[in-house]
Amino acid sequence: MTTADRVLTRPHLLATGGLTVVRRQPLLVVLVAMVLVFQLTTGSFLEPANLSGIATDAATLAIVAVPLALLVISGYLDLSVGSTLALGGLVAGWLAGQHHQSPAVALLGALAAGALVGAVNGILCCYFGLSAFIVTLGMLTAVRGLAQQLFPLPLSGFGSGFAWIGGARIAGIATPVVIAALVLAAGALFLALTPAGRHVFAIGVNREAAHLSGIHVRRTPFALFVVTGVAAALAGAVKASVLDSVVAGTSGSGFELAVLTAVLVGGVALTGGTGSILGVLLGVLFLGALQNGLTLLNVPTFWQQMAQGVALVAGAALAYFAPRTGR
């Protein structure tokens, strides 16, 4: 191929590649359009300080959205992540504030609590064959009740050491954003480069066929339940560190719907077998930008809740119709 041919072919390849990305991730177009609208209407949406705030606020969502997406791809669901987030934050805050433990010990305590919740979900759903929707919906209430029983009073004042988890900066980037980036990278590498990542898709597409192929159709989703619980507790500890307070009755309330919305809007099919970490990232950014833009426009809270509900329905529809229109 001559130099002239390469010069003429390159724009065509770039255009084709761009169309492929848009076809696979239609949310990208919606996100860009929404950002432009918010910038034109507010004049301050794209300011560095505001973008940094969006990233920090969306970090806890991303931390949980990645393992939850993997779980949904495998054909399961976890609706207890909001309550697990609260429990994780309470345990971490209790250890750091009232028992003056180091941030590492407080964090490990929170992660252990999250792993326990995830293990209970995984055993009931993967090994006893109970409905993940029913089990995790019940655990949402049970874990919330347990948290309120163990910690009836609000916790606050966790110390400067614990505040580092959510308030420090690494190379100028807020710690929660760094943690979220690491979780996103780990999720992407897991799906793309490991046999277990391919098994997640296989289980979601056809559980019986995956079992006949020698895939551990119980062990893999069980591990994902545990990881999802750990991630929710980690997000709770990060949030407790940022706010320097946790309330058992309200912390993480509604979080399960927000993270599920991000996952579905990002193109993960609720029926399993389809999804990507890039789509999840776009879903998280979409929700973060939507909430921030509406707040800048002084839109009442109930309208923001309605917008999130519409986004959830739109995400489910997108996940359902996108594979069909892309054929």
C-alpha cells in the first residue's frame, strides 16, 4: 500500500472504529450530549473543581458497580449492597473512632463484615439454589436491621488517620478516585485476560452448558457475591472517611438502586451474559453527571429521583434492545 493509500484509508478506519464504539456503547453519545447541555445551561459544569467533585462523588458508586456488574453478567443479582455499605462504614468507624484502631485494622474489619454478608448471599443463592432477588432483598432489610441494632446511635469523629482513606490525594488525585480506578482496571483485566472472566460470561449465557463444559457454575458466582460484599463494605468505609460520620438508618439508603441503574444503563443485561467494564464506567459517569448537573440547575430533589428512575428504565431497555439492533 502506498503512502497516499494509507493517508486516504486512515480516516476511513478511524471513522469506522468510531462508529463501532458508538454502536457498542450508545450511552457515550448520550453522555457527551448531556455534558454539553449542562455546560451551556450552567456555564460551570466543565470547570476542573466541578469535574473533580463529580469524580469523587461517583467513586463509591464505581467501586461497587464493577463487581456487581460481574455478578449480573453471571446471571445473579445483589440488592443488599446499600445495607452492606452502611454496615461496612459503621464497623470501620466503630473500630477507628471508639476503639482507636489503626486505619488498616478498621478497614480490614469493614471488609470482613462485607465478606460475611456476601458469603451468606452466595451460599443461599449458589449452593441452595434460592432466588438471588428474594435472598438479597431479604438481606437488604436484615443487614440494615442488624446495623441499627449494633449501632443505634450515629458514629462520628474517626480521627485524622482514618480520614486519610477518603480525604488524601495521591499524585493530586483524590484517594476514592484512585481506589475506583484500581477497581475498574482490575475488573477489566479480569474479564479480558483470565479464564474465570470468560467463565462469568459462559455461566450467564447458559448455566447448564457451562456446567457440562467443566466450569464451576457455583464457585465462580459465590466468589463474585463475596467480592461484591467486600466492595460494598469498602465503599462504606470510604464514605465514612469522607463524611467523618455514619448513621445506621440512612447511610447507603437507596444506594442499591443507584448502583444497579449504573450497571444497567452501562449495557449489562439483567438476564446475564452481556456487559463490559467500559459500559459500567460510562453508566457511573452518566449518573454522576446527571445528578451534579441537576443540582447545579437547582432542580428539586424529587425531580432528581424521578430522573434516576427514568434512567433505570432506560438502561433496562437499552440492555434489551441494543444486542438486537446491533445484529
